[in-house]
Amino acid sequence: MDKIQQKEKKSGVPLEEALDAAGSGLYTWYVIITAGLIGFAALLSIQGMAYVSPVAGCEFQMSNTMKGMMTSMGFTGMLVSSQFFGFLADTFGRKLVMMCSQTATLIFTVLWSLAPNTTALGIVLVCNGFVLTGTFTSSYVYVGEFCPSNIRSKGLLIMTAMMATCNIYLPAMAWTILPLDVYIPIYGDLVFTSWRLYILLMLLPLSLAILLLSKLPETPKFLYTIGKHDETLEVIRSIYAVNQRKNKDEFPISSLSLDLDEMSTKIGTDGNQLLNYFKKMMRDIATLFSKKYLIFTLMSCFLLFSLVGTCNTLIMWFPEQTSRVLSYYESHDIFNVTICDLMEQSNTGEIMDCNINYDFLLAGMLLGIAEVAVCIAVGLWGLKIDRKILICICSFSAAGLSFLTVFLTSHLLIILCIATMTVFLFVMFPVIISIVVELFPTQLRSTATSLTMTFARLGSTTGGQSLGILFDHHCRIGYFGITSIVAVAGFLCLFIPIGQKKKNQKV
């Protein structure tokens, strides 16, 4: 009977088809939730400094310029390591890279909470950002290579939504922890205070993510590409058994093969693997800047640099700005100043008394809720309209709000304007990525995405530090700069050579 069943099984089945046969279920959702938690913990580490900057800035007596540098240091570290971790993930596996990256993040988080001065703090934040790229680079690939094709987009959307909830969790945890009266002398002038406890508590979701990931195997595609064909089949049989609640032996496939597209993008195994990867990477980058794809590449890089970079910049500065606004509102009978008046007053000493109004954290929570809600709404309904038009509407709206913010003298309107333009920019990220993916052929999409994300991080670190410098003396120029670059990006979107493809937008 066993021999008859064995004969009925298919052989030489493409890996993608085998994953579809394994179906979706508990195993697949465990992978998605684990990857979502991994991304969630990583975002805590990259954005956490923004919420402690008002408190840590008082302890270290930071200027706006220094705060801008500190909040963007994580993006600076990520900027220089994306291609490096892409190589590591392709050479040693997605799981191994994520495990090592998260373990290193554990160590850097502890050092972060004990940083005695701004120099040590900056070094730790750069190093932390450097290793975090291993998590961001691999987590999306990990989910994509485990999910069957019919739920892959849905799985990635759920993973992204889980990650976005960090924008709610961070201010909520800060609202609970930062006002606490924590004062524990450690060594010399180093004192363990509430903002250090806040950083240390980031270890909890990070540790849980590492534990969940340790129970999972490497992705089937990676195992197959390094020659572990039997192990690949065993992993897919395990997926099938858990998802379908059946015995492994009932899996209807006896052997696997790679799809033609996957074979064409496989890195050579002869000779030095590092050299092979470098050669392929340089070939792909050269192709992206060839005459055929140059205009697409430049457009994509500029869109990610301007729109995503500006969004991350605004998110980094939102806690500091709302803190200034609410502190001034609480200490003055009449609110008759603009946001630029408040940001530039840090040089006069007027608001450097460190009497912080923690209501700014409530504003942060509301912003996070709005980001998650609008992101889901765009995923479900927003893509039913032309994506170029959607980006243009969001871009021009954000540009108009940026221009308006400079002239407002109402504390509620200032916070509302900054929050709204941040949400407009935030929801454009998945839309832009979906367009970038379609602009390039399959064999170039990974390299194109990696290159454009490098420009997004460049925009984030440049924007964060530039605004810090401008806020000290030329705040209005900073806001007018945001207005200009976002408006230009929105205008550029009109010329993206991609049409509305409703049939392909089903998630």
C-alpha cells in the first residue's frame, strides 16, 4: 500500500507549487506573527530615542542639533549596512542573520540604557542601527518564503500592521514609565533614571521574538538553494502536517525543483561566495542604472528619499515638538507663539527648565492609532483608485499642511497639522513600494528595493539631522524645505509610467 501511495506522489515539483500544496494554517500564521513581533521589536529600537529625547535631552543638556543627531543615529547605522546584511542573509540564511542581529540588539539595548554621555550614546545608537538592518532585511523575505502565493500579500500586510503598532506601544509605555521618580546611582555621575528603564524594557518583546524564532527552521527556498533538498522537503512536509492537521507521509510530493525565475537569480556557488555575491550585486546595480531602467531608478530613489525620509524625520521630531508646545501651553496664560518660536527658544534658555508635560505622549498614541487605522484602510480600499493619484493627493496635502504649520498660533492646530501630515506620508510607503516592485523585472526587484530603501534611510538620517540644525536658528526654512521636497515628489508621481491595475491589486 505504501509503495502505491509513493508512486502516486509527484516528483520534481517547483518549490512555489509545493508551498501552495502545503497550504496555510497554524504553521503559516505562527511564522507571520513571529516575523511581525521581530519587526515590532526592531522598530522599538530604531524609534525609541525619539520618545526619550525630551527627557534624555535635559539630562545631557542637548541642543536641537544634538537631539536631531541622536534620534537619527539608528538610521545612520542602517544606511551603511543594508547590502552587507543582504549578502549575509543570502549566504548564511535568513534565520541565522535575524537571530544574530537580534542578539546583538539585546546587547546594544543594555548599553544604550547605561550610556554615560552623548558620545557613548551616539556610538551605541549607530551600532544598534547597523545590526538592526539584519532584522529588517530578512524578516520580510522570511515571511515571503514561507507563505503560499495565495496569502503572501495578506501575510506581509498583517506583518506590517503588527510592526506599525509600535507607534502606539512606544508612547503608551513612555506615558507609563517616563514620569516615574526613578533615581538609582550606578557609578560616578551615572544615574539610572526613568528613561533608562524605558529603554531597558524594550528587551521584553525582543526576547520573546528571539524565543519564538528559535522554534522555527530556515526558509525552504534558502535550504534548497544551498543544496539541502531533503531538509527542504522535510520542512514543507512539517508545514503541511500542521496546516492541514494530517500526517507528514500524506504530503503528495516526493521531490522538489526550483522555478526557472528562481534559478536565473541564484548566486553562483563556484569559487568565493563573497566575490560571487559582489559580482551579482554590481551587475544588478549597473543594470538599474542602464539606459533602460535609469529613469525608473532615479524616480524610485527620489520618492523614497523625499517621502519616506520626510515621514521618518517627522516621526522622530514629533515627541519633541509636541512636548515643547504642551509645556508652553501649560506654563502660559495665552498661547501666542508659533512652532518655530518654540523650537528656536531652546537657545535662549526659556524652555530648558525640564518641566516636561507628558501629555505629548498621549498625542503620540493618537498618532500611532491613526497611522495603523489609515494604513489598514489604504490596504483594503485605498488601492482601488489610481495609486499615482493617491500619492499625489497625500503629497500635496502634506506639503500644504507643512506650509500652514509655520503660521499657526493654536497649540491644538499645530499638533493636529504635524500629526496629519505625518499620517499622509506614512500611508504612502506601502503604495510606493508596490509601484517600485512593478517598475522592475523579477530578477531586479530585490536589488531595486534594497537600493531605494537605502535612499529612504539616507533621507531619514539627513532630514533628522538637518532639521535639528535648522530648528536652532532657521526653523521656517526647515518647514518650507519639507513643503518643497514633498510637493516636488507629488508632482513627479504624475509621470510614473504605471497605470492602474485593479485586477492585480487584490490583497
